[in-house]
Amino acid sequence: MSAATSPAVAGVSAGPLFDVREVPFSRRGSWLDLSPVIGLHQRADDVHLVSHQTGMHPVLRLVPTIAGERVATALTATPGVLTWTADGAGAGDAATAATGGAAGTVEAAFESVDTVRLRGRGLGLVLADPSSSLTSFTGLYLFRDPIDGSAVLTSYETGRRYRITALSGELDVLGAEALGEATRTVTVAGDEWELVVEELETARPPYRRRRTFDDVVTTSAHDFATYLDQVAPWRDGSTPAAALAAYVMWSATVRPAGFLGREAVLMSKHWMDKVWSWDHCFNALALAPGRPAEALDQLLLPFDHQDASGALPDSVTHSEVLHNFVKPPIHGWAVARLRAALAEPLDAATLRQLYDALVRWTDFWLTSRRVPGHVLPHYQHGNDSGWDNATMFDADRVVEAPDLAAFLVVQLDVLAGLADELRSASQPGATQTGDGAQWAALRDRLAAALVDQLWTGSALVARNPGSGRASSSTSLLPHLALLAADHLPTDVVDAVVEQLDAFLTPWGPATERPDSPQYEADGYWRGPIWAPSTMLLVDGLRRAGRDELADEVSTRFRRLCEAHGFAENFDALTGEGLRDRAYTWTASCYLVLAREAVR
């Protein structure tokens, strides 16, 4: 679903029009969004103000009204403004009378990362507690602040306060200071009114309006336009979804808070509101040419939580760092791709930081994830691979896998180059961690074991490190070993490439062969098309010298995004977007592949 472009606002392009039921309305830096999506696969009838601090929590339900009654409205959104519109035909005689035949509207815009402005013409608005239940540990408490007359709600779930101040019009507060089960609402009505909702911690001076609502809209539109020009200056008519892809990333970016010590691109401002320790690599690559500092932050963010063994966390978000699983070591590949995309080279100190981080991450796999006497490391569960339920793990969860070995072959190759580069530059301590030849020897040994132990003569398989039992070969996952194509025998590469034909659909590579009995249309990694597997496969095909096929796979995936948006994954046969519908690594992969195609 390539978004249409809305008219300019005060001389600034308003950016893409989008469906707020699919893509949350937010802005870069904010932990808030406006959306009817309020939980895991939960979509409400009304738009809610949703916070992503301490998890995903709907804070306020926003209900447009006429004469105190809920009214049906149409929703339109651009990066600068979200609009509810009720016309005479859709809302009945009351709307026509209230607006003199014109449309009644409510508009919302982000003044800052924690402040939302709202205004209405011909419609009222009820801001309601979505749960109505207050206990000692859950819910909202509503009171009227005697200092400035604002209505304030405190939220146990987010640990924050939400202050509603009338800039014009009068607030009617119901349920103030009520405990337990109660109806808690803040209502504004009248021909024209304006409110501001602020998220704050404990106290803040009373709100003072410094800009008009229209100025707020223009500022947001300008901020996004600047971001778009930096992230996708190459866009043209052949890349119609570039602006929406950039908006998905821009709006899912949050300021440093909690465990996130750097600005972070969340996977989504729906329920996938975390940074997983491989997803971030794709976002970094999309940002690299135009916003290099942010790209480096995205790449380094999980390394801020690297543990004593060298392992990265499974995921990081505002109030949680999970170490129950890890994610695949694609980070050496990502470092090489990021460096190639940057307009200016990284300085020696940054290269040293990346080198040291990659050394510890590689040591984790070669120390903590290798059976004594074995060359190949192993996954402990599908979650470690990022392909949680792929059929490669059906026979055994603990496996030595072709994709894992290939990722480490690439990472060792990158370490070999970095070690020699740092040694040549005479960086302090560079000789203490080995020279490039040592990493290259490990690389070659791992590449040889990949073929000797995981190539059956006709297919790449994963094997249980104890029994040696082989996995099935109907998953696309083993084929990602093509990423190490320049270190594998030609006959193996040729055979693996030939097998890809069974996975390709009109929209791209299915993650499970569509003719497999285990194929599921909405089976997560058992069929649907995913962005990261597609991008890694495209790069692997290029390394294998199959540029024509790589171009075709890229084209099919980009057409998929242009037709069906930036969902978490897609039905491989119909192209329908599945699960979370505003996923940043899907947008990032589109931007990277589109950038390559244009250039």
C-alpha cells in the first residue's frame, strides 16, 4: 500500500497519507502514539493515546462527539496531523446543524515528544479512561489540579502523569478523585476548542501556549520532510513507498530512556515495541548514508548490554533487558555493509570499538556455543536464529546450523580485515587480540566444517551436535549460507542457488517451501515472506555472482511492500500483510533495496 501524498502545509510537503489503523500516528523521539491498536492483535473502535514506557499501555480513549453522543468519523493521517472528520451524511442531522453543513473535525498534532495538541470544530471530544478500574497497583487516578484547573490522570502502568489543559473551551471532568470502579472522563464541547495533553513525571509548570496549532503541524511536517530527504534523497517514481517507509521509521524512533541509552528505532509502536539484537542491524543500514550518527547508535545499542560472556541480549526496551535467548551473529556483515554505505569513513577509535565488540560476540559463539572438540557452534532454540519456529528446528531444537556457520564465516572475515587495518594504523592494543591471519584461519576452518558436516551432497541441513541427526531441508533458513558464498565450493553454491526456485513466489522468497506439508500461510517462519531473510538472501546471491536473480528477488519484495505496506511478514502466495502492520525492519529493508535499485 504505497501511500498517497497529501497537499503541502505552509509550503512544506505534508508527506504521505496513511491509515492510522495500520501505521501509528507519532513523531520521532516520542514514546507516545495515537492509534486504535492497543495491544497484541487488539484493535479498538476508537483511537487511543498509547504509551510505550514500561510496556505498551493505552492511556486515554479519544471519542469524537456531537451533543454528547459518540459520532462516526473518517480518519486521515499525515506525518503532521491526524484528523477525525464527520460530515452531515455520515453523522446525521446533528452534525449538519452543528457545523452549518460543513464537516466537523477533531485534529491532533505532536507539539513535542511528550505533548499532544488537540483542537475541534463542530465536534466535541471525550477523553476516557480505557479501563475504568483503579486498584492499588493498576489503573488511572483522575483529579482536578487546583493550581491551574487542568485535569490530571496518573497511570500505574506507565508510571507517568497525563495533564489535560484547555487552551480554549471548558473541561467537564467526571469521576475526579474516584477510587475503584468508576467512569473517568474529561470532556470538551463547543463550536471551537483546543486542548493540550502532556505526559510528565511528577511536576511541571502550568502549560503556556507558545505556538499556534497550525505552526505545530507545520513543524512536524518539516521535521519529517528533512528526515525523508536525508534517508531517501534518491527516491523517484520507481520507489513509490519510500516516503511511507521513512515515516514508519521516523515515527517509531524514541528518545533515550530507561534501558535504552541511545536514540532507538523500535521495531514498531504497536506491540512489537522493542529492539531485538538483529533487527537493529537493518535499521542501521537504512540510516547509514543520510544519518550516520543515528545509524551507528542503532548498530551499537545492543552492545551496551553485552554480558560477561560476550553475548548480546535477546531484546532491549524501556524497562526490560532479556537474556533468555540470543540472536544470530549478523553483526560483522552489518558492520561491513554500514561502512560501505557511509559517506565519510569511521574514525579509528570507532573502528576499535566495533572490533572489540565483535571480538567478544564472536568469542561467545566459539566458546560458549561449541561442544568440546566440535568446530561448528550451535543454536539452543529457533529463537536464537531469529526464525523462532522454522521447520529446521522440528527434529531438534539444539542444532549446528548452516546459516549460523555462514554468519560467523562472514564475521570472522570482517574481523580479519579490521585487525589488519587497526594494526596498520598502529592503534593502541591492536596487537593484543591477534592479527588478521589468525581470524582468517578460523574463518577457513569454519567454512570447511560447514561443507564437510552440513552438506549432504544435495542439500544443506542442520544437525544435532549429539546424535548428528539431520533436519529437514524444506526451510529457507539453511539457504542463507549463501551469505558466505565466496568461501564455499562452487558446486555447493550452484546447487543451493538452484534450489531457491522452489521457494520463490510472485512476491519473493517464502520461508518454507509452498509445496511442503509444513507450509502455513500465516505460520510465522513456516511460510510467510520476511524482510530480513529477503535482504540477506539478495546479498548472498550477489556474493554468489547471481546478480540477475538478486535483482529479481529484490524487485518482487519491493512490489510486495508497495502493494501491501510494511507488515511484520506477508502471506507468501497472496502478499497480504500479517501480524504487526508497521514494522521498521520491513521499511528499512525496502529503503536499502530501493536505494540499491535506483543507484
